[in-house]
Amino acid sequence: MRVQLNEEERSRVIEMAWEDRTPFEAIARLYGLREPDVIELMRLHLKPSSFRLWRKRVSGRVTKHASLRSVEVRRAYCPTQYKQAHGTKR
């Protein structure tokens, strides 16, 4: 993996990789990590059992690849999925 991420960025990439609706292309656009880079990051920072579970989940998942998605899906995430800081609104 060529891109250096700080702890917060690495955490966010892992979160995005777990999300069903976030395609690998969105991670590449935001963080410069291609799918093989994300797989490497996940392998390095997850427990082996968690990594295997994640790979099983995303392998062949249409929503993880923008080119395979339905044209009706225009967003990468559900607007209600992100936690809000206490007292702030989005």
C-alpha cells in the first residue's frame, strides 16, 4: 500500500469498506486506495477471523463496485448511517 493514512483516516476507510453501499471507487476517490490496497489494509488491521468474514461479505457484492450497481443507486451511503456528534446537526 503506497498511501500513508493517519489513524483517523485508516479507521474511516475500514468503516467505509464494511459498509454495504460504499463502493471501492468511493474509497479510491477519497483516499487514493484501490480495491487491492483496501484489501491489504483490512488484512493488516483486522483480526484474521474478521478479515475472512469481511472478504466473504464483499466478494461478489454488487454494491461494492460502482460499475455493477443499478443506475438507480446514486449515493454511496444511507443518509442516516453516520453518528452525529452530541448536539450537532447535519
